[in-house]
Amino acid sequence: MTVRIHAVQHVPFEGLGHIGQWIANQGHSLTLTRLYAGEKLPRPEAFDRLVIMGGPMNIYEDDRYPWLVQERAWIREAINAGKSAVGICLGAQLLADALGSPVVAGREKEIGWWPITLTEEGKTSGFLDGLPERPTVFHWHGDTFALPKGAVHLAESEGCRSQAFLYDNRILGLQFHLESTPATVGEMLTHCGHELVTGKYIQSENQIAAVDPVLFREINRLLETLLTRLGE
């Protein structure tokens, strides 16, 4: 069945990555709103699933990014209309906010390739069946969110408890970046490299860039599995 997917992009350098390839492979349709370019958001009846991408801003920086006010209200409207949604990093924080959970500065910033651990709740949920229990994934975030009430807590890490959640089997929040490709990571290094300061969970540019290419294939396969299972 063809799914009408609408993606929201907050900055030019954080695009769909491997999500775009999965959409094409599945034969789904795709429309896109570039909020940074002043494009308008569609009515909820125009799509079946939201894909909300990342960005370097905090979700409450309304003074710097006035479109955040409308976006937060629009996401709540889409969820209330029964749409499914996937949020990546900033997108996961926006979904958590829409579900009633605040977004705050994290105890630690996580930037680079770090492992996450599936929670016991996640492992017994069925949604993560057959997936590795401690995969290494790509991170680039400083904020975090409280787990939404009623959501399944899927994964955590040493530096951040709220790494992934599933709500109502149709709303998936991922604090990390399974969509990453060498090209998208290169874009983030170019535009956000100033954030690579000394930190417990912050790798250097050389460490990030020198990662085994096999890791990209592994996280992209994880992404495909989760996107396919969502809403089943």
C-alpha cells in the first residue's frame, strides 16, 4: 500500500538521508516542507505519515525561529488526527512535546558514534524483535526529553536515558540518527563542527569521519526495519 509521507526539514543541511532511499524503495509518495525557507505546512488530510527531521535549534527558540510556534501546534493536530509520525533528534523532541513532555538541556551532549541499549520494556514490546540489543549509532544532540506518558521506552544510553520511544504503535521518536550517510554526516561536520568541544560523549571530527563504513549500512538497515514496522 502506498503511504503518503510528508517530511519537515528545519535546516538545509539536515535532510532525509537514508529515509529518502527507503521511501523510494517502498514506492511511497513524498512531499516536503522546508520551514527555514518559509514554506507552508499542509493540512493533516494531505498525508498519512509525518517525518520530522533534526536541526541545531532548541524547540522553544521561538524568538529566533518563529515558525516553531506553528510547527508545534501542527504536530499536535496531526497526532490528534490519527496520523503516524517519525521524529529524528529535534523531531523526536517535538513529538515528545506534542505528547505533553518537556524538552530540556541534557546532562551530557552526545556527538559521534556511541552505543545505545534496548530497554527491557523495548525488548518485550515486539517492536524491536530481532534487533541487536546494543547497537552503535550516530548521535548529535544536546537536548533531551521526558518520556511521554503511555509511551514505550525503547532505548537508552550512558549519556542520555531518553533515546527512543513508541507511542500508540504509530508515533516513533529517535534521539539518534539512523538515517545518516557519509554525506549527511559530512554536512553536519561542516555546519556544526564548532560543537566538537571536549566532552565525555563528544568525539573528534577525525573519530567521526574515520568510522568503519559498515556502521552506516547497519544503522540504515535498523532504520528500514523500524519504518516498515511502524503502524503494523
